Amino acid sequence: MSMAQIAVWAGFFGTLAQIGATLAGLLFVGLTISLEHVIASRGYLARGFTALALQFEMLIVGVFGLIPGQTPVALGCELILAGAVVLAGVTVFARNFPEDGSSTVLATRAPRAIRASLTAIATLSPAAAGAGLILGWPGALYAIIPAVVASVYLSIGYAWIFAIEIPRRRQERKKD
């Protein structure tokens, strides 16, 4: 892939950066609404961190893709680094703040496995795209698309949980 072929992706990368920034803001609102409950639950802290980290990843992948005149190898290295750093960060955070009895929304084994799989896709897909760029694979940047879908899906889901579901369940408990 040439620099000219990367430049064709500028609109995609610009939109990706905007999505990352916008969803990060939405997540902060949701976290603020349920802050008391999120702080009291280690699992919700890990979910919040993961969602914000994934949107940060989308933002920086978008910004990296917009850097004018950089070589495919440089962009490839940036994508690998972005995916690896975010994966390491969310993994360490999740180990230090594991799910507990307080994080009850979508806390069973199947939703946890789905979240873990989507997080892996979201972080490893940019790294795969980066490796493809370095190796000269045509169409390597298409490997970023599963990361975008996984990140957006998880982040919107987490925003729903923080802004709607946790307050709704808290309200139901008050009625009982």
C-alpha cells in the first residue's frame, strides 16, 4: 500500500476520530449519571475504563491515519502500538478491578465472554492492519473495520448500562 492509497482513507480516519471523541463524551455523561454505583462496583469500573480506552484507541487510530505524508510502515507501527497498548491497559485494569457481586447488569458468563471477545477484536484488529501495512498487504486497512464495529458496539452498550440501566434498576429497588 502506498502513501497515496492511505490518503484515500482520510475521510474514514477523520470520521473515526470524531466517533471516538463523541462516544468518549457520551460515556463520561453515562458514568457521571451512575458515578456512585460505578465507583462502588469494581466490575463497572473496569467496563467504564475499557469503553473509554476503546474510544481513545479509535480517536488515536483516526488521528494517526490523518498524519500527512507518512509511510505505510510508520502508520503500521502506530496501529500495532495503539492496539497493543490499549489491550495491555484494559487487561491490567480488568485484573485489578474484576467483576464482583455489585456489577449485576449483564454479568453472567455469556455476556462476559462476548465483552472479552469484542475487546480482543477491537484491539487486535488495528494491530493486524498495522502488520498488514508493514508487510505490504493490499487492503490491510480494511482490518480496522471490525475494531470500529466492536468498539462502537461495546461503548454504546456500556453507555446504555451507565446512563439508563443502572439508574432504572436503582429506581425499581426504591419502589420495592
